[in-house]
Amino acid sequence: MQIDFYEEFPVKENLEKLKLVKFPIRLFVAARTVNEFKNLEKEIKKIKKDVTVAYWPIIPNSYYISPFSNTKDLLKTFEDLEKIKNPLLIDLELPFKNKILIIKNLFLFFQNRGLIKKFMEENKKRITTAQPIETIFSKYICFRGQDFNVQTEKSLMWYSSTMPKIINKSIKNHLKNLKNKTQYSVSLGTIAHGVLNNEQILSPENLEKDLNFVKKSGFKKVIIFRLGGLNKEYIKVINKFQEKD
């Protein structure tokens, strides 16, 4: 199984966790500018050579890429992303830090959505999209602007530690029955807090259960949120699945 990582806060302390990983990975690194990302990539390569560094763009005002983002922020971000050839993570979420944008840019939704779709179609070979799993509990996926019929790698976010049992059960049924699993990866976690800073942390024992389920369901790729939470207990679990393949 291919096991990769997100890192939302790529400070030295978190990047040093790469020393625990003894196999090649992709690392999806959050950064606010291309220059910041390129500097981080150099730093990462000094710690671990066999890592593919992917850019997770954080954009002004809305934090995430969204149809509710300011149009000028989207255009500037997409223009900058054309300057690099690295793999990209397009994390489509509602505005995190500035929810007033949902009202302000409501009538720009379809225009902005078109800009996002155009960029994704033109760069689909290097894009991974992070998206919630569409179950009966997440039918607002269209509202988030994530219902794009673009053939990118789609990483289905199943952060089991953050969800009630009934939702986890629904998600597991969806994952088990999903066809064409090679088109997808599954995002697991969380083993450290994200920007919301309120996530329940997944124990090493439960990470092993989730990895077992994903593997038996037929998925070949997993992305764990996030690198900064990695320790000897987690890596011991992860190595069991890496060594089997």
C-alpha cells in the first residue's frame, strides 16, 4: 500500500518527523506562496531525498480554494501555480477564516466554480483533490463546489476520529461498495490537530483498524493527516502495511 502524508504546518519540528519514515512518500505541504513552497521543498529534500513534495496552496482571505473565494485571489493563485510543475493538492472547502465571503460572493459562485474547473481540467495529471465522502450525511457537496467531473486523483476524507459512529458506518459502506477504487486514495486521521484545532486524535490502534479496512476494501493509496503527529507508535503501525506490499 502507498502511504503518503499531509502537512498543514510545515515548521521545522513537523518536517523533522520525516526521519521516522524509511520509505518513499508524497508529502502534501501547505504554503501561501510559490516562493514559500519552493523554499520548503529545498528544506524537505535535505531531510529526506526520496520524497515527492506536492504543493497545497493556501489562498488569501478564504484559506481554502472555494467558489466563494474572491475571484482575484483565485486568478492570482492559479497564475502562480502554472509557474511550477510539482503535484498539487486542491483542497476545496468553504471559507474558513472569513465566512462572510459566502454571502459576499454568492452571485460569483458559478463564475468562480468555472475558473476552478478550468484550472483542474488543464492540470488534471498533477492534481489530487481532497473531498468529503458523498453519503446521505454530506449531500451538500455541490454547495462546497466539489462535484467536479474531472479525472484527477480524488482523496476521500475519512477522518474517523472526528465522526460519530453512525456516520463512520455509512462511510465504510460507501468505501466498500465504491467502484474503480484505483481512481481514489483515502485520507485517514487525524493524528494531529489541523487549523480548526478541535479534532479528536486517532489512536495508533484505531489507525491500524482503519488501514486494515481500507486495504481489505481494495484501495492502494492512503494519505494520513498529518506528518507532525507521527511518532514511533504510529510509524510501527504504518510499517506493517508498507512492508506487506
